[in-house]
Amino acid sequence: MRIRALFVLLGGLGAGASAAAAQEPGVTPPPAVVVESLPPSDYPWLLSYYPLVGGGLGGGPVVVARVRYFQPSPYEERSTYRADLTVEGGIGFHGSRMFQTRLRAPLLTPNLRVNARAGARRNTRENFFGLGNSTVQDFDLPEEDRLRYRVQETRYQFLGDVSHRITGPFLVALGGGVEHTRYISLASNTLFGSTFGEEITGTDALVGGTLILDTRDNEYDPRNGVVAETGLQFGSGGDGYSRLYGMVRGYKMLDVRTQVAARIGASQLYGDPPLSARYELPAWEDVLAMYGGSSSNRGLRSSRYLGTGVLFSSLELRRELFTSKNAAAVSAILFVDAGRVFEGEKVRLTGDELHVGAGAGLALRILRSTSLVIDVARGSDTIRFNIGSGWAF
């Protein structure tokens, strides 16, 4: 489920602190079980629950309750947990709401991993600025046109994939799912209504495969390594369509405190894709919102540009300001995001008409994998302030 900005309440971290302590050397996890003496498959399952505040539904904050049941992994593993089941639900403004259940098992076996999610959401103030790379936004709309760039989206979704390690850092993933979407015009004078009419409803069955190269030293906070993935997907929505995408993420430590991270990706839809396929890119083990927002361009509003093709890139410089071994760390971030969409034409590698967002932020890491990132970015439309959980990529 897309939660584009997460205000993680630090009070909730206490619920998971005992779970994380199970992974620290020399710490005995409750209840009086010495984890280091057990094989990984017998590690105790732990429960954490906490509230948080999210954004992206109803045009404002969303109050979310989250419950997580997970099995920690050995300290030296590339993931902090062997498997987890997360359930969360939230309520936002104007009748917006969401519910999601997610199962992740990155260490199911040495060569097999599973990822699945099922959820439902109603966003009564989803953004719609039109199709294509040159859409404009009028900031001086009269009061009666306040919903001009909004549409109500309801989405029921189930997606999953199973990944198998071929050899070394090479994996192959097979996945698919089904989703049902409904878009409803909120007023007679909305841009969505003049483009599509009062309502669009459809069901989309998805299937596809992905090839992955993953050389990261770890998954929770990679210091060095590369993740390259390319996938081909087929969908039944519209009159049928296909998607070809590729993405590369790289991480490199310049010294003990300074890191550079970069990402570049592209996606192209063929055939007759539905509107819902333009909003999201189902990548390996994640779904990216396109184009604009915390998962693509932090200087733009979410879903600011929609198209059948998208080209996106990001560059970050991360500098650790303070660290206390594996207990906590504070880092400064400088970043730039650039990209564009294509509608009615094929994706091509170009520097023309790119939408650029640049900014700076701070990241707080608690233990090994819990992080809070605060940043501000300037884009082509406005200045955006973001608070999120975890690195942007």
C-alpha cells in the first residue's frame, strides 16, 4: 500500500526494542531464551505493535495502527528478520481509509524467498493532473474549483512473488496478482471528469517474471553493492497490455562516514493499459508510485505526472554525523531526483524536459534497521516537505 510519508512515533519503537535486542551480541532475549544457542529456524517469534501517522490519503494525514509478528534472524545475516507478517489499518480525511496485510520471508531457505501483500484503500483525494509530461497546475483556482485536480480512487489489490537464487548474486522471480480499481469524478468541473467521464471501473490480472542481480552487503542498510532488476509483466486490464521495466540501484562507501547512492530506472507499457497501471510500477518485492512523491521524485506532488512510459533517476550523498555502534546514528543527506513520463511515445534515454527535484534532509537510525528520514525538496511546482520511514531507495 502506498504510504508516501510516514511519521513514525518513537514511542512505538519501544514495542519492538526487545525484538531488535535479540539480534545484538551478548543480549539475552525474553523470555530467558538464549537465541545464539538455537538454530535460526527455532528463533522465537516476536510481536510488536505501534501507531504511526501517514500521508497520501484524503489529501492529509492518516492515523495508522500496525501490528507486526516476526522471527528475527542471526545477527550476521543480510536481513534482520527471517520472516514477518504485518497488518495495518488507517483512517484519513474525507472518508479515506486503508487496510493491508503483508507477508515477507527473505530467508525462508538459503535459496528461496517469498513476498506477498493484500490490501484495500480508498483515497478520496487522489491526484490527477492529466496525462503526459507537459501537464500544468493552476495555483490560483477559485474556491468552486478546489477539486479540479482530484479524483476518488478505490483499489483492492493482491500481489505476490517467489524468488529463487540461481547462483551467487543472481535470482529469478515469478509473480502476479489481481487488482480491482474504481475512479470516480468528485465534481462536474474536475480534470478527470472532462478526460474520462464520471467513472472508470476495471479488474486487472497480472503475471510476470524478473531477473535480479543483488550484490548488496545487507538489505536493511546497504553500504556497498548493486541491485539490478529487469522484468516483463502482462496484464488483462483495458484491452490487455504488457510492461517492460528495468532498474539499477547502487551503493558505495567513499570513506567510513560518507556514502553515495544512485538509482536509475525506466518502464514502458504496451498495448491498451488502464489508468491504474500508470499510477504504479510493481517492481521486485515493492510497488513504486509514479511519477512524483517520496518513491520517485521528492520535489513533486505524488502522481504529478502520468504516462505509459517513465524514466527516473536519483542521486544521494549521505554523511554520517553521529553514531553509537549499532544503537543509533544520525546522517545528513543531499539529493537530486530527475525524470519524466512519456504518453503517446516510447521511452527513450534523454535529458530533455526532465522534472528535477533537489533537497536535503536528516536520517535517524535506531538499532540496525529502524530509520526516520526528514527532508525538504524544491521541484518544478513547489517546495515539498517529507517525513518517511527508511531510505528513499
